[in-house]
Amino acid sequence: MNKDLTEGNVRNTMLLFAGPMILGNLLQQCYNIADTLIVGQFLGAGALASVGAAYTLMTFLTSVLIGLCMGSSSVVAFYFGKKDYVQTGDSATASFIFIAAVSVLLNLFSFWWIDEILFLLRVPGDLLTMMKEYVWIIFCGIFFVFLYNYFAFILRAAGNSVVPLIFLGVSAGLNVVLDLIFVVVFHWGIGGVASATVIAQIFSGIGIGIYTWVKEPLFRLRRSGAGRIKASMPEVVRFSFAASVQQSVMNFGILMVQGLVNSFGTIIMAAFAVAVKIDSFAYMPAQEFANAFSIFVSQNDGAGEKERVHRSVREAIKTSVIFCLAVSVLIFIFAPYLMQIFVKAQETDIIKSGVEYLRIEGSFYCGIGILFLLYGYYRGIGKPEMSVILTVISLGTRVVLSYSLAPVEGIGVWAIWWAIPVGWFLADVTGILYMKKLGG
């Protein structure tokens, strides 16, 4: 199922490769939405607020691992495109050793500092016990999140985006079924929701690892060639670290915003929890398209196909902008109805706040669509540090404006909502200007 992305029509090749990645993330978002729906309908606003806040926390923690896997896949894709298969395998093994070590340390850190983490999130006292129960169980799945994402990104680096989709789809379906059994049938409450998630993560992580070992000899962990693997480590660490910092900074900024949102109470927390899920679902295809675009650029850069890289930039921007404009219109029109999927109609204050968020941010999805492409482009051409800079600009703007203006009477949460597109715009301008300087 591996595919050489250095051949064929540029736009069609990108779309065919991106399709399974987009579908896979849609399945993941469908699970997230089902999870939120089950919690909101069966466990109430308190549980919904707790799961929403915990989702932001877990997104931050797993973003460290996803960023490491994403960065290392750029290295693997480069050598795969270059058809240097020895270096491809060495880079994959070096990536596994490095990221596995980080994931173990992250897991230990999460358990050790759980109370301090919840304190920093400003979790209201009436939700603290519920949220601690949820995240304690969720933390048990961190290593398996690494396993799935490592093998998924390695397979995608070789042009195989179908197998990760299959394992993700089965895992998401299992997650929803277990949610219903544990919550509706067994009445395990918020602990049941967390347990369902961890079991599904174990299945996807171990399952895709076994598949890769059996079907992809190129990516089996190597005992021989220790010297070559050691020599590959600095490059892997550089790309992995930059991508992880980019992902972590992005999600740490969101985590800081979550803390500010929490200070406005349960209604705003619940509204934000639902709206963020809708929001993530809406622009997720643009994000996954950009991840596919990044691997496309890496393979072609490795093959020396510079003109093909330039054509892919133009095609990717046109595709992403058209999609984002269409989604913006749909979100603006249907925001009230989307909120009511997750929240009972009588929760009017939650619905109102969620609609305000969606209509403000949703009007500017083109901004984040282009930003995702810029992240992918700079990873693909071997300048991952630029992605970090753009993220700092985007999230730094968002955090500074939010914390500066939200306390002002008459502005409040509107400052948090409006700061998001402003950050996107400033980062887009910076990224495009630097691309022009490089001759992209």
C-alpha cells in the first residue's frame, strides 16, 4: 500500500493521499463528538465541563508525542523519496527509540504532577473530584497514543495512508460502543467514559504495531547497524523536537486559554467544550490535508523535485481556501443547531455562548487553513523551526489579547473569541513573506 508521491498529477496525488487521512480524522472527531454527546445527554453539564477541560489537557499532552512522530516522519519521508531505504529504516528505528523514551517520561510526569496540573487549569472546586477521576484513567493510555501515532506517521511517510485509517476507524467505533456500555448500561459515570477511551487506544496502538512488524519489514526495529542508527539520531531529534515544540506551544496556548475560560464558570466552560469539538471537526479536513501536503513536500524534496514542490504549494492553497470558505458559511448558518446536538434546548445560556464563539472564529477558517499549510511546508523543506515561530506568533497573540482584554468590563469572553483569528492572520502574513524570501 506504499505510494511514491514523486510521480503523477500533483493535485490528484495529494488529494488521493490526503483522503484516507482526512477520513480517519473525521472518524476520530466523530468519536469525540459522540463522547461529548453521551456525556452531555447522560451525565449532565458538570461532567460535560469536566470532560471538555480534560480534553484540552489531553490534547496538550498528546500533542507532544504527535509532534515528535510528525517531525520524525518528515525525515523518513525525505529518505523514502530519495529511495535511500537503508537510511529510511535507520531513521525510523532512531525515531522509535527517542519518542518511546519521551512518552514514558511524559506518562510518569503526568501521574506525579496531576494535582498541580489541575490547579493550574483553575478547575472549579465542584468539578475537581470528577475531573481528577477522569484524567487519572486517561493518563493510562498515553503510551498507547504514542504507539498508534508513531506507526501511523511512519506508514504515511511511505505513502500508506490507508492502514492507519483502518485501525483508527475500528478504534473509534470500539470507543463509542464501550462508552454506551459503560455509561448507559453499567452506569460507571465519567470513569466509564475514560476507561472506554483507554481500551480503544490500547487496541489501536498494539494493533497497528503488529501490522507494521508483519507487513513492513523496512520499518522493523533494527538491532544491527547501531552506529548508523546513532548517527541518524541528531537529525531525527532536530525535526521531532521542532515539530513537538510547535504542537506543544500551540496546545499550551490553548491550555492557557482554557484556564481563562474556566474562570468564567460552568456555563462558559460547557459552551467552550462543545464549541471546540464542533470547531475541531469543521477545520480538521484542512489540517489533515496540510499534514498530507507536508509528507508530499518531504518526499519530493528528497527526490530533488523542486518544481513539483512549488506547484504543490499553489494547488494546496487553492484547495484549502475553497474548502474553508464553504465550511465557514455552513458553520455561521447552522451554529445554533449544531450546539443543540450536544446540549439540551433548555440550556439557552450555554447554546448562546457557544454560537457566539462559532460564528466569530468560524468566519475566519481560511486563516487557519493557510496556517496549517505553512506548518506543513516548512517541515517538508527541512525548516521545521519556522513552524515553531509561526505558532508562537499565532498563539502568543491569542494568549496576550485574551488575558489583557477579557478582564475588561463589557468585553469579557469576546476577547478570547476574537483573539483567535487575529493570531492566525499575523502568523499567515509572516509565513507567506518568509516563503517569498526563500523563493517559494
